[in-house]
Amino acid sequence: MNATARLFVLEAGVTDGSDLHSLTKVIFAACADATLDIAGARSSQLDYETVSGDVSDAVELLTAGHFSTIRLRTVACDPSILNIFRPNFDESNIPLWTVTADCSRESGAKLFSVLQQLPTVSYVVLTVEESLDLSAEHFTERSFPWTDERLVKAAVFDGGHWQIRDGLSSTA
């Protein structure tokens, strides 16, 4: 993503940490040959330390409780940064394993469609500049912040089917 491009953030949540492997593979499918800088932090202080190994090793350390969050960065790919957070990270009140990816609008839109097809994904959100301030009560059609000015598009799995809407920034 070039320096003048507008930043978009893709966010998705899964209930089971074991689903993070397939989620990260899907997100980084276009970046298979890119060199990744992998780091983990043990607390919300975000004092990252380098993780040796690959993405799968880092996800294992996260799900085993060694880290509270992991960050994957690459220079030559879109998405450029992927963060994965444990449920209720930093008192977020999000009871899901949450993945955020800094990306271009084009990449975010493609990934939005792909992630929504994964049976284990509970929600997918594409926003401008930064993530929404979500919490556990937002994951229903009735309570989701559909009118947040940062929202490009969101899909929430509620009542056995997807609720999908464009946001106020859908033309950004």
C-alpha cells in the first residue's frame, strides 16, 4: 500500500482460537512469499517481542496463553499489518478472538467477502482509518453501530443468518 493511500481496517471475530489458523491463511494468501515480522505482547502494554518461527507458531503461542496479542507486519504486501487479540483483550469486552488488518480498500473489500463465507466467523467489519469501538453487546442486528461514520461495511452473524449493511463511509 503506498504512503498516500487511505488506510482501511478489516476486523473479524471467531469464537474458537483454533479457527485463527484458517483465518490468517485466508488473510495472508496473497502474501505467501512476503517476509513477515512476527511479534507478540504479553499484556495490553504492547511491549512486543520477536517471535521465532512462522505464523502458525505465533498463533499457537497466542492460543496457549503465552501472548495476549500478536502482530504480523510486512512491507511488500496488502494487508500490511495484522493484529490478533485474545478474547477480552485490554478489558475490551469482546468475547471473541479478534483479528484486525490494515489494508487498502480493494484488499479489504475482497477479504470482507471471503471471510464472511467462513463458517466460524461471527462478524466482519471494514472501516476507514480505525476500528470501531465494539463490545459484546454490539453483535446483534439491533445493537450494532451501523451509523458510525467510520463504517464502510459490516456483516454480523445473528439469529442464524448474516445481517449485512453498508455504512456511512461506503463511498470513501
